Amino acid sequence: MKKTAKTWLRLGISLGLLLVLLFFFVDLGQAWRAVSQARWEFLVLLLAAFTLDRCLMSYKWRLLLISQGYPAGHGEALKAYYLATFAGCFLPSTLGSDAIRVGLFARPDRPSQAVAASIFLERALGFVAAALAAVIGLVLLTGITTGLPTQFFYWAFGLLAAACLAVLLSFTAWAERLHGQAERRWRERSRLLAWLLDFVKAYHQYRRNRGVLLWFLFLSFIEQGAPVIFNWLIAKALHLDLTLLESAAVTPAVFFLARLPVSFSSFGVLEGLYVAFFSLVGIGSTSAFLIGFLVNLGSMASALPAIPMYLRGGVDRAAPPAPPGGSSA
């Protein structure tokens, strides 16, 4: 299936899920009253929290690149993050936001393979941190409600264990030997294979920076608290009685499940998960839908500072990297 077709399919899934939620779970009159009476100062704080979160994301990514000796300024990394998020949310691009980030950041002294490897590792460690936060949140949730199916624990623990094992195995000497065998067998077969081998080599280099990886993982775990704050701020804006503990118990599992790339910017999926999970802490379906919807809108609104960068041609540099060559690009 072509990338554009997948985009339209995901958009259709989002619209379909939102319509189902609006017709069967949401009281539109109650929703309108809640929004019209919202305390907007908390929504301003929400945008500030999103901005701080994006700064932390770019700081973490920059740590990975610098640990390998590649130049990466704070402003440059943050700009790439903003442009990639903006393009992923608002532009009809055939590239994903991560691919756009590679296109924006790759240059002669920063090979595209190395940039792609840093983003892949960022995603892998972020998945581990999200799974850990989800497990801790579910433990907290058992102290608040008895309505949580035990299967969630099995799935959460299983995914956490699998993610940890996969990351650890990818840095073993065994994985490096496999890469060496692949180098000897496949490097000369095609430029794409050569690029992929350079990508894997760049990824393996991080095994020499365990301190950086542990610090990155710690920061990624701390970052899982950002959505907890987002939900709490929106609840305050909507005059809802949601404590930080309740938000911390529910939010990590919701965001972990929302990682599934089946909808457009998680619209529809996130709101549905909110309706299901926040009912466990006494939040009604209409209020839960509003929290999830406003989180999605806040994420998109926080990317709007990228508009001046885009108008100056920032995304034009994010074409796919040149056809992979046999060495550093």
C-alpha cells in the first residue's frame, strides 16, 4: 500500500472512531458547556508544558548524536523537532516525521545513517521507558480501583521484558558478529544494503556509551510524566476532580497503547482509550473524551511555532536522503 493511501486510511480510521465516540459516548451539550466554561489559564500552561516537553525531547536526541562525535546544536535539534512534528501533523507529506528529521539533520559531517541510528535508538529506549511507566501506573491503579483486568499486567510486563531483551541483545557481541558476517556477504550487492549496514554499524557504536544510554533512559522515564501533567492541567481547566495520582495511574498505559500507528496523530484512538481507562477513576465518558481530544489539539497547537521556519523553506531540505551509497553519506 502506498504511503499516501496509508495516510488516507489512517485519517478515515480517526474520523470513524471520533464519530462513533461522539454519537454513542459523548453528551454534546455537556461537552459544549465544559469548553465554554473552561479556565483558559490552565490551557496556556498546557501549551507551555508541551513546549518544555519538546525541548527535553530535542535535548535527549542531541545527547545521542554528541556522544558519537557528531555536531548538533541545541537550536538546530529543536528546529528539526518542530519542523518534523509540524510536517507530520499538517502537511500532506509522503514521509514520516522521523524520516523528515533525518532529511533535515543529515549533512556531510552528520551521515544520514548516523542520524537514522540515533532516532531508532531514541524510539527503542523510549518504548522501554513507556512500558516501565505503564507497569508502574497499573500498579498504582490497582490501589484505586478493582475494575482493572489482570490481563493488562501480563501484557505490560511481557512487553516491558521483550523490549528490554531486544535492546540488550542488539548491543551484544553476538549482534556485532552478525553484522560483520552481513558486511562480508552483502555490502557489495546494492547501495541500499550498504546504507543499511552503515546504519547498523552506527547503531552498534552506542554500546561504548553506556553512561549516556542510562542517562537517556532515565530522562525518557521522567518524560513519561509529561502526559500526566497534560491531563491534570486539562482536568483543572474543565473543573474536573482528577488528582495527579489518578492521572499518573491511568495516563502511562493509555499513551503506551496509543503508540499503535493505526490512526492520524492518534485521533480517535486516544480519545477512545481515555473513555475506557478514565472511567476507572470516576471520570465520565464525555469528560474523558474532552481530555483526550484537548491533549491531541494541544500537541498540534504546540507545533505551530514551526510555521515561520516552514515559510523560510525549512522543510524543503527534508527530501529523502540521496540514494544510499556504500559509505557515509
